[in-house]
Amino acid sequence: MDWQLVFAILPQVVMDGLVLGFMYALIALGYTMVYGVLELINFAHSEIFMVGAFVGVEVLLLLKAGGILDPLNPFLILILIVLAGMAVSGILAVVVERVAYRPLRGAPRLIPLISAIGVSFFLQDAVRLGVSLWRNAFYLTYPSFAVFNKRIELGETVDFSVKSILVVAASLLMLFALQFLVTRTKLGKAIRAVAEDQPTASLMGINVNRMISLTFLIGGAMGGAAGVLFGVQYNTINPFTGFIPGIKAFTAAVLGGIGNIPGAMVGGLVLGLLEAFAASYLSLFTGGAFGAEYKDIFAFSILILILIFRPRGLLGEVVRERA
Amino acid sequence: MSERSGRPVVVNLLVLGLIGGSAALVWVVPRSILAFMLFQASLVVVYYAPLSFRAKMAYAALGLGLLMPVLGTHNGYYMEVAIQVGIFVALALGLNIVVGLAGLLDLGYVAFYAVGAYLWAVFGSPQAGKFISATFVTFPLAPGWFFVFLVLGIAVAAVTGVLLGLPVLRLRGDYLAIVTLGFGEVIRVLANNLDKPWNITNGPKGITPIERPPLFFEPALRAVGIEASPFTLYPLYFYFLILGIVVVVILVNQRLEHSHVGRAWEAIREDEVAAQAMGVPLVRMKLLAFAAGASFAGIMGVMFSAKQLFINPESFTFLESIGVLAMVILGGMGSIPGAIIGASVVTILNLQVLKGISLWLNDLRNAGIEIFGYNLANLPSQFEPAKYERMVFGIILILMMIYRPEGIIPARRRRLERFDRGHEERPAP
Amino acid sequence: MSAILLEARRVTKRFGGLVAVNAVDFTLEEGVIASIIGPNGAGKTTLFNVFTGIYHPEDGDVLVQGRSVIELTPDRITALGVCRTFQNIRLFKNMTVLENALVGMHTRVQLRLWDVLARTPTFGREEGQAVRRALDLLDVVGLRGQEDALARNLPYGDQRRLEIARALAASPKVLLLDEPTAGMTQGEAQSLMGFLRRLIREFGLTILLIEHNMRVVMEVSDRVTVLDYGEKIAEGRPAEVQRNPRVIEAYLGRGRATGQAAVP
């Protein structure tokens, strides 16, 4: 066991884990907020995330075709596409709720879940259809920016790209903004009231439908932002890129405590770090038998273990079935 | 029955005419997908027609036992469609037990199918020789072992079902769904990566060539004067094997449903706390549901391997799990005829309708037709309707949940219908 | 001295910081109709849930015919002869009346999987017997003729009766009824009580009620136990309990108990 190697790559692994973790945290917020108000696993959220990524790449490609991509400040462009992604994804999430979930409010729990799965699949092919017709391809690549790809070195073995820092910084910013919204504003309080007890909230004069739509808007926007950042970070996207990150982000939300917003952040970071560790160290520790390809199973195993042994997650409350 | 003395004759003639006529049409115009769909629809009509049970069975035997195989030899593609429908009917019936009867939303059902498929694929091909030394046994096993593995597939899949069920027993509905999804993905990743340290599944390259069951009846056929090549014989062989298994699966399903087991499952679906308080052993019943559902997928997996001659992890993804779920939901959760209809409709949609649209579109493209000033020859080549199964599944799931969650043939109505019609014995509850 | 069918020894059930049931002792003798009463939130249903295995007590023990059952799952306890109804009716709504009753018989059906799959003669016999017995039970509760109605379409009173039939199907020795007369008129409640007495005679049952209807409790019970805030505060014959100042105080407040008139 080459312990020297283990420690040498540790900072890099941590950095990778943080980048991954913040992205998962952003996506997990969408899952956890929707689950908080509707007790529904919004399966389609992974596609909301994916749509954000496509919005980002489309804007960039359009700018490029118009010749105005290069002269503009890359950081400005980044802000532009993130905002665009947030807007489109947020609105899409609201539309999805209106069309596919609201008619099923009050139905037994599995019914809206199945509808959500349907929306997820529909969106995958809908995006594929649209992009195929528009660009005759559905694997798209983000144009890259030299300044983003520049690497900063920190000591001998650790280096990370500027875009990693941007992803982390952008995520942090949005997480703080959301936390502020939810805990310090009247709107946030209304959302929390609806999550806590819908009938009472409506008796208190809160427009429950509007709060639910707002929840979807915010969660969707977070997912869309994560999508753009994902595209910037990993470059190639396709209509099916949402699926695996979606499940992992949901795992993160459950890990932190579903319905709990700080929990989603914590869960995302923990999962990201665990996954980075698995990816880098698994083959070292198993003598090459099981390598990084198993990192997905790693995330699924965590999900299964949590749901069996500590379903309330790290920060969640115990929920009990009353007889 | 006296007031209906004239009716049965007319109905019988109509049904016979419909089935025979559509079959003849298919024979004459073998390339017409619409004609074949008409023939398939005529078989559905048999189900709804006001005929005695015996008459319906006779027509089903005629249509499925004679006409379909004949049409299948005339146009091999229809044989393929019929075989696929048969496989998915069995899968849908299996998932119907887990989701429809017991109310456990299993999103990873394809894992059991994969287990059965890989079971035969590994031992019925040289693959097993790559990790088992050849001192006692050489691989592939003799083709006759296929039949043993059909039974083995049931057992192994059932055990896998129990292993999956054990940890998820206490999980609530939506969490159970996600965990089963995870399991399905785990199986897929395992299939994709178990080529080292020992090469069990051969990874993404898949396994081939896989043995087919022996044509043991060939000498008998030749004695009667029928000379047929394996090329024509094998599709028929598989068709009848699958048909036979489907019939058994339907029987098993019915018998389970109309017994204390089926009632226990439905009670668990309705209110598991109350069910347990009434003496229903939750653990045992849930595991039984998983095992039963899994076993149907397992045996069909073995069949699939032998038919395809080549399998790889790409056939066993989340898409397939959701496909089977869409079939059960479209047809009607907890309803046996529902599962059959659902599987048939969805498979035909994917294999025939989408493909038909693709072909039609290609014809239009080649002819350079214009719609609203847009020349279809300009349609991007990447646009291939045949591949849009996800959209089909998605729309089915959403629309069914909103407008008809009980499915095309709801479970409850059928039972009351049979009782109302009076000439059926009161069914066992 | 009759056998003690159900016994609770210092049973304590906590939910986080809340003590729902606090060191309660309870015995139920064979052939008796006993009632548990107390203000809302006193822990009565929680106690039932502990008896039937739905909750696991933090402390204490529950014995059915002398055998400890706190480690058993509810279905095992039902097999031992204790069955219950629920405060909010928990029928299997999309199943028929007959099917609901048949589910109750699950523990009594002696069939192996093979019998079910192969439809052996044993299957025909057991199923036939089960259906006949279920129909008899429906007859007893007055639901004969409605076997094929869906449980969710029944009127409220009939649903309550179906719940009782379902519980009886498990051939219990002890029947736990959680607020069986809730939502009934006085007349309906009286007839239900007459019916319960009949059950005791015909089936040799022992009955334990949770009830809020005081007239019913006083008329029908051999013994009454009073809970308040999770503790047993009184126990005895109905007339004694009725006069107990602590009981009156629990229900009506301190002033009444000492004889002072309520403040206008």
C-alpha cells in the first residue's frame, strides 16, 4: 500500500470532491425543496438540470455564430449564461408542476411519482428532438475559454483550473442567497410554512399554489445554474446527461435529510467528497480489482444504506407513521 | 341463454370473418403494417366479444396457434414482433404482481431479466470457460441444457428477488422506488464491469455466440416429409416456446391472484399496517411478490439470450424497466388482461408504429415532398422516430396518471363484469 | 379465577421527549368486557398499539396468555389470538366486503404455495371453507347480501361493522375495539353493544374497548380503566370509577371535582 501516493494526491482529490459536491448541492436543493412542500420526488429535476446545460451551450453557440463571443469578457458571458439557464429551467419547472403534478395533488403518493418519471423521459426525448432538428446532432460541446482552462498551481501536486474555482464560487454564492431567502424573507417563511403544514398555511392566508410554484421556480433555477456550470466544467452534454447526476443529487438530498435545505448542501458536499475519494482511491485500495468505474455504484450503495439505516439523513427529523 | 339464440351465430361469424379476413389481408399485402395491426386488433376483439369462454379460447388458439405462425413465416418481421410481444407480456405480468397487486413500485425490474439472460449467456457460450477451468466441464454446455436453465433461470431470479426485497422491506413507497432503481443500475454497472478481475460478463463487449436449444423435433418433421431449414424453424420454435411459457405465466398469475396470497398482496397495497394487524405476514408476502415477479423475468431472460445469440449490458437499462412499467400502467395495474394488452400495445407502438413512421418519413424525404414550404429532404439525418421510445413511455405515463390511472382494463371492473354477465360461475374472490 | 388473557406490566412508551404511556399495568381476564377511557391524548390508542405490536415499548412487558409478545410483529400477535379494529376505519377500500373479511382469515388458512399454484383439492376445500366462514361472519354483523360491494362505497356504520367482521375472521380470543361507536347515534351504539354481548356468548370472546361514549361504557363494561396523560388514574367497576374525583377532574377540570360551580 503506497501511502505516500495516497497522501500526495489527497489535496487534489479533495478539490475534485468539492467541485463535484457543490454541483450536487445545487441540484439537490431542487429535490429537497420540492419534497419539502409536496412530499414528491421530482424525478424530472434531472432533466431541468439538463435543460439548463443546453440553454448555456445554445447561448454560447449563438454568440459564437454571431461573432460576438470572442470580444466579450468571459466572466460576463459566464454570468449571462448562468442567468439564462436559471431563467429557462426555473420556468420549465413551474410549467411541469402546473401540467403534470398539480392535477394529481391529493392522489396517492405513487401516482405523481410515476407522472414525474414520465415527465423526465419525455423531456429527455423532447430535448433530443429539438436539438436534432435544430443542429442535426444531440451531443453538444461547450466552447471553451482559455482563461477558464488556465490552471493555478498550489504546491507540487495540486493544481486546479480557474473554472473549478468559478464553479465553487458561483455555487457558494447561490447557496448563501437561497439560505438568506428562505430564512430571512417573508417569502421564504411562507414557503417553509407550506412545507410544514399546507392546510394551516392556507388558513393563514398564504396562497399555497403560488408558493408551490415559487418553490419549483427557485429549485428549478438552482438546477439550471448547476446545469450550466456542469457544461462549463465537463464540456460535453447530451439529453441523457441529467440522469446519473440527478440520482446522485437525490442521494445527496436524502443523505443530508430530505426537505432540509442546509441538509442538501451538506449532503451534496459529503457525497461529492466521498465520490471523489472512491474514484481516486478505490483501485489503489483494492489492488486494481475495482476501479473508478464503480464510483456510480458507490453513490447508489450510499443511498441504499442511508434509506435502510438512517432514513432521516444527517440533519433531518424523524418522521413517524401513526397508526 | 334462450333470448340470445340467434346472437351467438352472428357473433361467431363476425369474429371468424374478422380474424380470417385480416389474416388473409396480411398474406396478400405482407408489407402493410396497418394490415398486420388489423389482424392483431381482431385478436383483441375476441377478448371483448360476447362469446363463451370456450369459444374465446378456440379463437385465441386459431389466431395465435395457427394464423400468427403462418403469417410469421410469410413475413419474418411479424414473427419477430410476435416474439417480442410474448416476452414483454411475460415481463409485464411479472411486474404486475409486484407493482399492481402488492403495490411495490419496483423501478429496477430489468435486473431480474438481466440475471436470467446472463445466466444462460455465460454458461451457454464459451464465456464460462474464461473463469472456470476446463478440467471437469467444457463450455459452452450442450444445447440441451437450455431447458434445464429455463428452470434454473426461475430459481436464480427468484433468489435475486428475495435478496433485493430483504433490505427494502420497510421502505416507504417512493423510497422503495428509488432504491430499486439503484439496484437496477447496480446490476447494469456490474454487467458492464465484471470483466476483471475475473471475466464473468465480458463487460461492454457482451457475450456471443450463445447456444440455442436443439431442434429435437427435426427428425420427426422429416419423417412426415417436411423439409425446413433451421432458418425458418428457429423463429417458429421460439415463438411456440414463448407462447407456451406465456400461457403458464398467465395461469400462475391467475391462481396466485385468486387465492389468499393475492388477497394478502392487495391488502398490503391498500394499507400495510392494517394488513399486518389482521395477521398478514408482511415480510413473507413482500418477498414472495418480489420472487414471483422476478421469476417471470428470469425465465424470459434465458429465452431472450438464446434467441438473440448475443447480449450486452445495453439491453438492460433503466429504459427497459420503465418500458415494462409503462406497459403495466397503460394496461391497468393489478389486471392480468390489462398487462397483456399494455405489453402488446407498447411493444407494437415501438416496433411497428414508430418504425413505420420512420420508414414513411424516409420515403417522404427521398421523394423530396414539401410541407408548408419546408422540403423534407432537408430533415436532419439524426432525426430517427424509431428511437423515440422515451417520449412514448413518458407521454403514456403522464397521460395515464392524469386521465386514467386505473388503466385501459382496470382490475376491479373485470371481476364485477364477469359476475354480472351471469353465465359465469361466481368467481372465487 | 379466570385465565388472564392479556396483561401489561409497567408498559412505557415514549416518543422523543413525550411520554405517551407511563408505567401502566393492566390485566384482562377471560370472558370480560373491559373499557379504557380517558380524555383525548391520554394514551389509549397508543396502549392498543403496544398491545398489538405496532409500537415497541421502551419499558415494561406485554403478555398474551402468559407469553411475552413485545418482540413479536403484529401478525404474530394476531396469530396468538389478539385482533383489533382502528379508530379511523382502516378497511381495504378498493377490495370487496367479502375480500376484506377473507383477509382477516389469512392466519387460519392452511395452504402451501404448491396448493395455490396447482389448485389441489386441498385448495378447493380450504378456500371454500374460508368463503363460507367469511359469509357467516358477514351475516353475524348484518352485511350479508353486500359481499361484492367495494368497501369504500359502504355507509359509515356498515364500514365499522365490516371492520369488526374482519377482525373476527382472525378467530381472536381477545378483540380490541378502538372507539367502535364513534359517529353513531345513541340507538346505533346501543345495538352495537347488544351485538358485542352476543359475540361474547357465541364466540367466547373477551372484549376490550376504547370508548368516549360514557353511557355505553357504563352500561356494558364489567370493568373500567381510566388513563390520563399516559398514566392509569383509576380502575374498577363502572359505578366506582364514575364517582372517582380524580377521574372527574381529568375530564372536567379541578373546580368541578371539589364541588364548586363552574365560573360563569
